[in-house]
Amino acid sequence: MDLFFEQFPVVFKALNIGFLQTLKLFFVTLVGALPLGLLISFGSRSKVKIISAVFKVFIWIIRGTPLMIQLLIIYYFPGLVFNNPIWGGNEEGRFTASAVAFIINYACYFSEIYRGGIQSIPAGQDEAGLVLGMTRSQIFFKVKLLQMIKRIVPPISNEVLTLVKDTSLARIIALQEIIWAGQSFMKGSQGISGVIWPLFFTGVYYLICNGLLTLLFGKLEKKLEFFR
């Protein structure tokens, strides 16, 4: 027990640093993937068949392959094939590569949620808007958008909670997020080795983070109740 109390400050500090990296990747992914997903959904619904086909195939590939493989391809492919390691070998480069992979991956999932939300709005609203002289963009942003948001909040919240946990996959390219920090004490870090409890303790961080997000999305859903 005495050893635990000696190790705890060191472990706690390392896990906090790793969790900050996890949160950074989480927020960067959300900021990039939410708007990109909307653009991809527009592309997949394009009336130009070639454009819609390209976007649909892209979505199918991204959703049909593991995010871990996508991380490895994005990080290592330029160096192995073109002999041009564009990301570099430092922590900043690994973070940038991780962010790119996560944004692309989650944008494709969000795009399908957006598509389902848009298609769930009755077509009569488009017709009524056109009769009133509104453009299609005005109909979307002024009439359909908030209704769509109300309908997509539950599936979006599920993806966001999954994203928090998926950030741990970035350790595959040695990004020093919280799981990486917890594992390091098993292999030997800061004078501590062969200790597994820091890895288990990382679960507390995920539980707290996802708990706060669940409360946040719950409040958001209540504020959108007037669309019922």
C-alpha cells in the first residue's frame, strides 16, 4: 500500500498529460469531422451521378475498413511508398496524422447520420418553401436544419461517445495519449515498471468524460423538444 501511495503522484501526473492529448485529439476531430461530414453528405446526395458515386464509394471504403488500418496507412504510406515521411517522427507529426485519420473516418459516419436526418424531413416542406419563393439553400438552413439537428442528436451523441474511446487507437502510431501513458508503466517509465493498475485506472477518465458528455447531450435534447 505504501508503494501505491508513492507511485500514485507520478502516475496521476503522467495520466493527466496523456488525457490532455486525448482531449485535444477528441476536440480537433469534432471540429473537423462535423462540418466535413455535412459536405460529404451533400456530395453523396448530388444529382450528378458520377459525383454521388465517388462519394458513396469513398464512404463505403472508410466505413468498411478498421480505423486502426487507416491510421497506419495515413501515417506510414507516404514514407514507405513515396519515400517522403511527411508527418515526421515527432509527437506533433503523429498527432497531425492521427487527427487527419480521425476526421476523415468520423466525417464519413457523420455524413450518413446527416443524410438520414435530411431525408427524414417531409418533402412537402421543400415544395411549400419553393411555392413561397425561397431558394433551396434558404429552405435547408431556415426550415429544415433545426428539425434535422433534433433528429440526429441521439445518433450523433453515440458517435461522439465512441470517439472518446476510439482516441486510444492512436497509440498504434505511438501517439502518447492516456492509454499509451498507462501502458508505459508496465514496460518501465519514470522508475516504475511491471505495474498494471495505471492502465486500469485510465477507465476512470473515460467514464467521467463520457458521463459529462451524456449529461450535455441530454440537456441539448431537452432544449430541442419543441420540435416534437
